[in-house]
Amino acid sequence: MTKKTKDKELSFEEGLEKLEAIVEEMESGELNLDNLVKRYEAGSKLLVHCDKKISEAEAKIEILRNQDAENPEFENFDPDE
């Protein structure tokens, strides 16, 4: 399995975790210019991946919201449960 295939299978949380690690690595000041550019490129790809995952989730929520509007069912919500 290639790295590109693995990145496509990452969850939002996994992608965000990798992105945060890249940012920390870049901010450390220990990377030479070539590696800094490579990490920037990898981070940019992860950012696009995470943005896509968020967009997919928003689209699913909108579909569910529209379905609920047609057949509303209300339940008491207790955030402590």
C-alpha cells in the first residue's frame, strides 16, 4: 500500500494529529530548507484531506437535517448521558 493510499484512508482525527506533528516539527527550527519544504508539502496535503473530511461530514449532516425536517422526531437531550 502506498503512502498516498494510506493518507486517503486516514480519519479526520488521524490526519489532524499528523498535521499537528508536522507543524511542531516545522516550528522546532531544526529542519534544513529541503526538509522544511517537504514537510510543508506533506502538511498542505493533510490540510486538504482534513478539509475534505469536514466537508463530507457537513454534507451528511445536511442530508440528515433535511430528512429530519420532513419527519421530525423530538427527544429530550441530556448532555450528561
